[in-house]
Amino acid sequence: MPSRRTSIAAAIFVFVLGFASLPGSAQLVASRDLTSGWRVPSEHISIPETCDKPRSSVIDGDQAKAGAGKAKDLELTIVETTPAKLEIGNDFNTNVRLKNIGTTSALVPSIADGEQVRRSSADASEEKYEVGDISFRLTTGKPNGIPIYLNSAGALFANPDDKDSYLVLEPGKWLDIKLHARVECGMENCMGEIQPDVKGVLTAWWYQRVLSHKVTGCEETHGSFTVRELDSSPFTVEVTSPTPKMSAAVRNF
């Protein structure tokens, strides 16, 4: 029969071994570099030219998949920016992490080329795909300043009827995504301006939805059905003034 000291030592060993193994259960399962290219699917069906009075409508909805959005299953985090200091008017790259913090697996689009996953119905009257895109907001100047949506681009796509076009994130696993952006307003009408700030706040927004396009006779319908939306926690970043541009004039000596 083992002594009390031996039993305690064994228990401590098992505890330490178990604790040390915990980080291994949370890990990167895939990465996508959208700075090297991505493509939005194009529409391949249209209202016949013979229609005298074509009609168009839009349908919006939530929870395109049963149970989606009822509980927070994913977490979005800005890991880093390159360069670390953002310069007004200049480009930068950002690494973001999409992690499953829930208790069941989660599906996220995984294909950068959306044209590969666009699905058409058997009668060619409807096309559909799922997309998850990321946009960035930057707040500078004041703690409660107006967030400016930056000029950025990048999305991942999937075929709603093809599970292989999704990435399956098990609990504790994550996907890293690299995106490109610019420190300038990406909206047509900006409500504020970007100012130099040693403690600017950058946030990311993941918007995952199913998009559909259907043509029935002379009527066209576009559908957008939300699967999930995520905001990242604030990421503090220094924002500097634009670097003075060197004159292109040639000096004669």
C-alpha cells in the first residue's frame, strides 16, 4: 500500500501533467491570407430582356441556420497589425483570430475564391452562397470619439450545401486571417475624421450571412440572411500623422 507521501506526490504529478496539457487543446487549425487575393462571386442569372416592367426586391432575415445567434460561440480578436504604428493615409496588414469559445463545433466559410462555391438551383433560377467578411473601425482623438470605418477588404465564402467548403472549428480551436486595410475612411459619407493618437482604438467586425439571388419571370429577389455577427475587443494602436512626401522635382546642380 503506498504511503501518504507517495500518494500526495502522485496526485501532484497528475495535476501538473493535466494542467500542462490544457494549452494543447486550444490551437490553430487553419490560416487564410486574404492579402494575396480573394474574389466575390458574380451573378450569373438575370431578368429576361423581354420583360417590359421588371421588378426587384430585397429580403433580409436573421438566423439563417437553426439555432444560430442564440449563444456566442465564436470570439474575434485582433492579434497584431503590421506595421505596429498606423500612419494616416497609409496601408497596413492585420492578423485577426476567429476562435470557438463554445461547447460545440462551429462552421465558418473557408474559401477565398467565392466563384468556386457559388451554387445554382437545378432550374437555374436561383444562386446562393455564404460569406463571412471582416471590416475595421478606428476611433481616435477622444475616448468617446466617432468610430471611422476604414477602407478594407477581405472575405471567405462557402457553399451552403457543401460542408467541405466550410472550416469546422471545434471548441478551443481557431482560424487566423490576414487582411489588408488603409488608414482612411472607407465610407462614402464620413461622420468624423482620423486624428493622430497614441492610444487609438481599432476594432474588427465579422459579418457572416447567406446571400441569395433569384429570378422568377420578370421578378428579381436578393436575399440576405444573417448567420452571426461578432465584434472584437478593442485593440490599442498608435496612429501617427502622414509622413511628408518627398518632392518629385529634379534639382539641377
